[in-house]
Amino acid sequence: MQESQKLEEGHSYHDLRHTFGTNLFYAMCKNKAVRFDDVTPTSSIYLYVAKRMGHSINSRNSNISTKSYIRSAHVAEQLNAI
């Protein structure tokens, strides 16, 4: 593996994937002027992010992974306020 393709120590590709999902969710909410907490598992934003991330939307526990992006969007909002 080339040196430029390595992640910093303590980071994983899953961290990058989660960051991508959070940024996608955050940007879509901001662009549509929707509050993070108003997004439900049946909303277009939620379903789009779930689809882009490859999350199932039909199983019993399908919303658990996608919900984590909602929680992380609150952290992103705090960081952007600094």
C-alpha cells in the first residue's frame, strides 16, 4: 500500500464511511431547512441516506445504523458553531 493511502493511526475506513454518512445527512438537512430531530425513518432524507450507505430499510433493526448519523449531525452542528 502506498504511504498516501494509509489512514492516521487510530482511524479506520469505517470512520471515513461514518463521516461521509454524517456529512451527507447534515448537508441534506441544511439544504432543505429540516431540523435533524424532525427527520423520521420514513422521510426522504432518511431514506436517501440509508440507501446511499447501503442500509436495509425493511428489516426490524434497519434504522439503528442510519440513526447514528442523526446523532452525529448534532456534533457537527456544534463544531460548525465554533
